[in-house]
Amino acid sequence: MVLVSREDVLRVLRRVVDPELRVDVVSLGMIKDLRVEDGRVSFTFELTTPACPLREDLVRAVREAVESIPGVNGVDVRVSARVRQWAPPGKAPIPGVRNVFAIASGKGGVGKTTVAVNLAMALARMGAGVGILDADIYGPTVPRMVRVVRRPETRQDNKIVPAETELGVKVMSFGFMVPEDAPVIWRGPLVGKAVTEMLGSVVWGELDYLVVDLPPGTGDAALSLAQTIPLTGVVIVTTPQDAALKIAVKALNMFRSLKVEVLGVVENMSYFVCPNCGERVDIFGHGGARAACERLGVDFLGEVPLIPEIRKYGDLGRPIVMAEPDSHASRAFMEIASRIAGKISVLTMRKGEG
Ligand SMILES: Nc1ncnc2c1ncn2[C@@H]1O[C@H](COP(=O)(O)OP(=O)(O)O)[C@@H](O)[C@H]1O
Ligand SMILES: [Mg+2]
């Protein structure tokens, strides 16, 4: 009978490399509570995000690596996840919030809020702690697009407890405080100040990801917020039309000049799926955003179809990812959310825990 030691197990696990982080799972600290007893091996495999896009592959790889050791007659892998906290140098992290990423667009009406709320719900469905900050002060439509089961409350110490959806996603928006049709005539720097003040008084609890819906465009409101919020990165939403793409590139350049990491581009209203025959129609042509991304050296995160259900569920306050989780569109949102979470893991691991 061959005796198996902890060292034997760690040696083979050091050969399992996370393809995105390009570091082995032992050095990454992903192996916890390793026990070896009479050829039975058990450990916890701690992923860097519950939304890990390589989850199945990695779990299979560590299991098979350990099973290949002569003398091992049983492997028990428990999978968990811990998202690392990160904030850019010089910016204080938001208490309790591990990562903040923003959804931006070159112009309004491209589906920025739709993408923001569906990505937030997708991450929550995969087990992450998620909050949504509606920082689009000129059009705070998040409260309309996500129904909350509890509205925000101001505590005695003047701290604000955010609103909460049925899935436990935290939501904060100026839309809870001012009627949606009230004109907001604040200028950019004031928007930055108002949002910073709001952020200072909201108690989020423990969040893996805070998704920020930024004001559209490259005006001083978006600019001011990108400078004040401790962003891990930003996702740019565009539509396939040529003009919209050009404006998205402008936004991309703005974030780059502010040294805000651009996590990638999402193409919304990318194609139409005929509700009768299921045929895909590329109304505005196909591949424009992907090609632009390649040219600009930024990741293309995926495409979301133009379908009536997305608007319908948005109007009902139930993002499609919640209402019809197995639909084609929901799967697209889940994949994009995974990619973003994976990218954030890579970034925060490379830049070190904040
Ligand atoms: N992929 C889509 N398919 C169908 N309707 C969409 C899609 N994305 C957004 N919409 C609808 O388009 C309108 C604008 O979207 P919204 O998210 O409010 O844009 P923005 O925040 O960029 O102004 C909304 O009525 C929304 O429901
Ligand atoms: Mg919006």
C-alpha cells in the first residue's frame, strides 16, 4: 500500500495553473483545509469569484490531478469562493464593498441601465453579494427597472440602509428621493459631490460587487464620478450602429485618460430574434463592435439581442435574468457577468489585495 502525504497532494496541485491568472492554484491560496487520511484526500477549493467562468474546468482539473496520485482512493472537493477587495491607489475603498465596477455609455438610450441591472442580477444568481448604485442622476431609472421589497431607510445616526430586492441585491438611487420626472439641473461637479456624499452614508453590508449605473456620455457628470468612485473598472455599453460605436470609442478614450481600467465592451440590441421563426436578423450589420474592440485593444465581452421581453420585464421591474433565467438573453447576460467577474479577479490578483 502506497502512503500519500500532504506534500504529494500539494506537488500535483502546483501543476494546476489557473489559465487566466497564469499562476498555480496552490500559490494562489485556493487550497484550504487540506486533509489526507488513509489515501482519502479532502480540501476546500476557494475560487476568486462565485461567478468564475472556468469553475467547472478548474474543479475538474484539481480533482483529476489528485486522483492521479498512486494510493489515493477518494477525493472530496468542496468549492467555495472569496472575492478579494480592491480599490485604486489613492482611493479609499467603500466600507464592506470588495469591488466597484461601472456601466457607462457614449450616449443615452443604448440600454446602459438594462445591462447594469441584468448583470447585477446575474452575479447575484451565481451567489455573489451584489449592490446597484444608480448614479445616473439625470435619469435614475433603476428603481423602475428593479422592484424592491424594501425601500431605503434613514437610520437614527443618519446612515442610509439601501433598498433591497427579493434576491437580496442592495439598491441605492436618487430616484427613491426625487420623482423620476423632476428636472435635475445640477452640474457635473455637484453630481460628483452628491454621489460621494450618498456613498459616504450608505451602509451596504458585505458586497462582492457594487455595480454603478453612470450618467451617459462623456460630460462632466460621468467624468466627475469616474474620478471620485473607487472603480476597479468600467464596462462600456454600445449598440451596433456606426454612430453609437464612434461615441463609445470616445467614452473609452475618456476612461483611459482618467486611468480607469476598461473591462470591456458589451454590444446591446445586437441582433433581433424573430419571435415567430427564431431566425436571427442583424438589423445594423454584425461584428462592428467586436472589430472595433480588436482595433482598440479592449475586450469584447459579448452581445445582447434586441427582444421585446427585455423591455417588457424591465418595465415590470423584473430584469429578464430573474424572470426568465433560462432564456437565450439571460444566458448572454450570465456569460457577460462571468467574464467581467473573471477579469476583475485577474486584475485584483495582479494588482494585489487592496
Ligand atoms: N436588448 C434590448 N432589447 C429590447 N429592449 C431593450 C434592450 N435593451 C434596452 N431596451 C429598452 O430600451 C430602452 C432604453 O434602455 P435603458 O436601459 O433605459 O437605456 P439607457 O440606460 O442607456 O438610457 C428601455 O425601454 C429598455 O427596456
Ligand atoms: Mg439609464
